[in-house]
Amino acid sequence: MKLRIFLPLCVMCALMLVACARQDDTTNRASSSPVASSATPAAPAPVASGDKIGVPECDDFIAAYDACVSSKVPEVARAQYKTAIEQWRSGWKKLADNPQTKPTLAAACKQTIEQARASMKSYNCTF
């Protein structure tokens, strides 16, 4: 039961963090210079499943979590975990690309590791 509540809660927190960072990013660009506000921003590239985030704590965690999900989680439940991995990877990559949010990303990943340790204990996963 805890797992059914915990995983969506983690995903929602990650999405909220990305949304807040995205809002600050657009505000800073618009106020930094008149040239920046008149330029059309490029569309963000999709994050491939093998892309590194650039923060060792996050990269190591995603690799370990993916290995655990692929080898120990039953096939019927695996899709939701894979979705969480892609959401973490995408959100954390955006945060890592922003110089204002990158310094806090290692701590956020460490917190997610601790939460995942508890939620994945039933599958005998270690991170």
C-alpha cells in the first residue's frame, strides 16, 4: 500500500520541482535583456533513455534503479517504474541544465535514493 502512494507522490514532487524551475527560467530570460526576450527559444530536445544527467548521484541512482526494476520487479508492475525513471531522468536533466538549480540537484537525488530504498525493499533492491 505504501508503494502505491509513495511512487506517485515522488513523481508529483519531481514534476512540481521541474515546473517551478521552468517558471523561474523563463522569468530570468525575459528580464535579463531585451535581446533575449525577442529571441524565439529553441524547442527542448527529448531526453533519450541513456542520456546522463551530469550529476553523479543522479546518474548512479537511475542506473541502479533501472537495473533493479529490469531484473527484480514483476513484468506487470514494471511499466510504472520505467515511467518514473524516464520522468526523473527528464526532470533532473532540465534541472541540471539550469545553472541556478544544478547545485541543489545532488541533494534532491540523495533524498530520492533514500525514499526509493524504502519503497523498493520488498523487491530486495539495494541502492
